[in-house]
Amino acid sequence: MSLQFKVNGKTVSSNSEADTPLLWVIRDELGLTGTKFGCGAALCGACTVHVNGEAVRSCQTQVGNVAGSSVSTVESLGSGSHALQKAWVKHQVPQCGYCQSGQLMSAAALLSKNKNPSDADIDAAMAGNVCRCGTYTRIRAAVKDAASMMRAA
């Protein structure tokens, strides 16, 4: 059975079993490797994508549950042109970089709904995104800076 949904604005089909994690369809079938596998239990946030604008953990989201939906991966942000990416570089957020796609997608979901987040808003939205390098204060600063850039645009 073929499941259809949109990924980054393009209609795609998957022949995977409906209970296959969306993460594996994104990476293995579609070749979009920006979304990372971290823990496989929805605890670290490395696999965060958007489904119909909501941040979800793709390692625990079954592909059958996104049929007819719109999925956005970190690749949807572009190649360095998004305000979040610019702020990430400016604030030197990435260390090892492994968690960054999930961090960016959680931040993007926040900023799509809240154009002027407080520290508490940022902390709540980013909770569950683990950064083993501990750049949380830089992440918060980058989200605030990106929000400012987006409001000015």
C-alpha cells in the first residue's frame, strides 16, 4: 500500500509499512539526512520535524499517521538563509552539531507561533531537545536573536 504525504512542499509516496517510523522513511526512502536518529524513544529531540506545523519526534511517529499531512524537515529552512541559521552561526551554537537539526526545528515551531518569546517560552519549547555539548544559553540567545531578525523583516 502506498502512503502519500508532502515533505517540504513536495508530494511523496512511501511503500513502507504503516507502522514504520517516519524518521526512517525521511532518511532511507527520501534521502533527507538532516533529520538525525538519536535515542529512538522520543527523548532527545534530534529527530524533530514538523507535521502540519507541529513539532513531533519522527522516531516515534508512524508514517501511516502522516498520510495526507504536510511534513517539514530541517532541509525546509534552506541553506543558511533562515534567520535561525544565521543566529545559530552568530552565537556559535553548534559544537558537535548532532542535535542541531532537532533544535532548529523546535525553535522554528516556536517562532511560527510566537514572534517575541520570553526566556520561559523558549525553555518550554526547547525542553526535550538534548544538547550533550551544553550550549543551552547560546541556543536561547540565538532563538531570541532570530525572533528579532524575523520581526524586523
